[in-house]
Amino acid sequence: MENTIFIHTLQQAKDGDTSAQEQIILKFQPMIRKYAYKCHAMEYEDAQQELTLALLTAVHSIKYIQNEGACICFIQNALKNHFKYLCRISIRYSEYEQSSESETFSSLPVYSDFGFIELNLSLQEYMRSLSPTRQKILNFILSEKYSTTEIADKLHLSVQYINRVKKEFLSERRKFT
């Protein structure tokens, strides 16, 4: 087994060396900040503390320190899973459901899958940035009850405009997923 600086630091952190634990925390600080920023379940500082604690728990739960890549991957997955856990908690307390403003999004089924939650929140944010006409068009499109011709007739718009809005939405949606 190749003994790199990271592996040595990880072993020291696992043995309880606080300076080694601080070095590990500093190495994963960008990831902790990223997930803390995205976590709407709690305040930013609280989320940072929770994720830092999850990082230290992950370091102590590593059973086999084989190589640097496997250890980093294990810690990254632990942080990501704890972030998902924090998001599921926020759903249990209905914080997510109370933020729903659009009829279309509130009528969608509630899943505990984080990918769906992130997509739904991104779509809500995107919908708020649109004009009322475009919001109506996308609500009709997302309901899947009407064809583009029927939507154009209902809103007194051209089919080409409806298709253009739909195309723009689909290209934006690719950014969300």
C-alpha cells in the first residue's frame, strides 16, 4: 500500500489527532460549503457544523484505508448522503411543501428522492423568473393535458410562440438535471 501524505493524515485523524482532523476538514471545506449552501433545511452555519460532524464520523468509520482515491470517495459519499438526510428532514417538517407556490408543482406527488426535490425547487425558481404569460404556457405544458395548438387557442397566442417557449424551457431544464 502506497503511504501518501493524505493517507498518513487520515490515519492520524482516525486515531484522534486533532490537528490531523483539522487538516481533513480544511481539505473537504469546499464540499461542506457547497452542501451547506444548498441545504434549505437549516441555517448555513448549522448545516456547515452538521456536515463537518458527518465528515469526522465518516473518517472514524473508515474500516480499510487502502488508497487515497477510495478514502476520498468514501468521505464524499458520506457527506452527500448526510446532505440528502438533512433535506429529507426538512420535508418531514413541511418546510418544502410550504414553499410551493405554483399549482402545477403543488399537485405533483411528493417523493423522498432528493433528485426530484432539487428539480422541483429549481423549476419553482425558474417559474418565478418568467413573465405571467410564460408561466401560464409552462403550466399548460407541464400538465400534459393540452397540445400546443390547444394552448395557443386558449391563450390567443401563435403555435410558434408556444413551441419557442417550450424549447427554451427544455433547454433550461437540462441545466436542472
